[in-house]
Amino acid sequence: MRKTLATLLAGTAIAASAQASLADGHIDEITVAYFLEWPMPFLAAKAEGKYAEALGVDVNWVSFDTGTAMSAAMASGDVQIAVSQGIPPFVVAASSGQPLQVIDVAVSYSDNDNCVVRTELEIDKENASELNGKKVAIPLGTAAHYGFLRQMDHFGVDISTLEIVDMAPPEGAVALAQGALDFACGYGGGLARMKEHGNVLLTGAEKEELGILVFDVTSAPADFIAENPELVAKFLAVTAEANDAWNAGDNRDAMLAVIAEQSGMELADADASISTMTFPSLEEQLSDKWMNGGIQTFMKGVADVFVEAGSIESALDSYEDSLNAGPINDASNM
């Protein structure tokens, strides 16, 4: 997180990529970035070739390990669309001047990022003010850090009284289990292990009501979107169709089997992971909570946290230009 965008771009090697080629002024193919071991409904559409069919071009899928690598690949022109890029790496790239834009909400998973208080303290949302003076582990400069600050503000906890330790979630989970901490914040597997020794202050739904969101987006270079608006809209329409099918639940078992295979996961593991995720409909995404102001405000909040943590040099005055609702509006009319 402390690396500049230039360093990230210079140091990122892409395992496999394909540059979009032009023939008679038309795109022949695009390359899409995604994550393995991250089960989502779009993978079912990918497996069935629905993207290539709808777009009328070849679609190359390349897996990445991090959202920062996705940003670098889009900067180099090797990737045209990134699915489920995390907001923190997106904000890092946008804040450094990379012309990327959010084009949809890929997945929301507020219950997969949280703060956990050690069980013995018997502190919950009703008496959270008792956290004053306690010791907490946080992965600084991340969305978990932002969520921590927002929750402490909500509960009226003076963070100047806290002993804050910078720890990755797995380390924080171990320290919490050993009783070396009063509470810890994190995500993913580290958060799951934290919960074995404590309780969360707010559920994912309760955090969302406060505007504390944890979500990934689909992103793309601004010039690619401007030059290919119909193609981008069709891509989002296919994704939305897959999300709607999953949310309906009528074909869940069959879809899950394909999603698990495509994500490189065992069926039970994929089921456990995707069960903590929600996939907003196009209508929901166009609401004030998401594309119509919520994401822009959230990105500014994350950026400001990163500046304070020293993770990036400066934040943009506004992130309005870092989001483009045009393609998703067009997709909703397809």
C-alpha cells in the first residue's frame, strides 16, 4: 500500500495477458481480469461462453492475485475490464492519477470485514464506550482501518485513548486468541478466526445502514469505456443476468457446482464463501447507496484514511470522475 503507483506499474509482471487487437476499427478481443478462489455468479456465465456471445468478440480471462496488479495491467493496456477489484487498490490507482472508472458493484460482503471484541470483555454495541483505553490490532491503510474509524466514531470511542497496533488480520487473530489484545479488526480468514474468540460490534447490515460499506467493483480504463460504450454495457448486462439468476435461487445447486469449478474451489468451500456475499441488482446499484453518490463518497473517505495512514501521498478533491454510471444505465435498458 505504501508503494507509489509508478513502482507498482514497474514491478508488476503479468502471468498471462492478451492485448486487445483492432481490425477495421473494431475490437476483436478483450482481456478480463478476475480472481480465483472468489466464487461469484458471473463465473457461470463465463463457463457457458455468454460474454463472448453477447459481446461478439473473443473474451480472454486472466486470473490475478491482487487488485493492484489489476490496476497495473489496465494501465499497460493488457487488461480492458477487471471484475471484483477491491475499492482500496482502485482508490490507490485513481488517487495517483490513473484514469480508471468504476462501472458496477461486483459484490458486497460487509460481514466479511469487521472488528471483533474478545469474549471475556463482554462488550457489545450496547456498551461499546467501554472500549476506551483498550488495545486493538488493525491492518492500517485498509478498508478495515476505515471501518474501524467509522465504528469508533459511531460509538463515541476516543481513538486517542486506544493502543493501536498495525497487524495483518491473521496476526491479529492469533494475538486476540492469546489474549494479547482487547479487540482486532480484519477480513477474510483472519476475521473468521477472530470470531472464534470474540464478537462483532455491528453486523454487516448494521454497518451498511451507517454507510460503512465493504464491496468490490468492476472497473475499466476511462478511454476504453468511452470508445466502447455498447460493449461495456453488454458485459454488465451479462453479469447482471447471472446475478439475477443466482439471487432467484431456482438453479442454485447447478450454478454453484459450475462456480466452484471455475473458481478452483471445493464445493463446500465455495458455498461457505458465496453465502456471505450479496450481488446487488442493476436497480439497486443505481440507487443513492451505490452508484448515485454512495460509492463516490465512500472512495473519498477511504482515500482520506489512506492519506492519514501515509499509504498514499494525497487524495483527490472528489471521486465523481472515478465512476461512470453510463454503461450500467444502458445495461438496465437491454
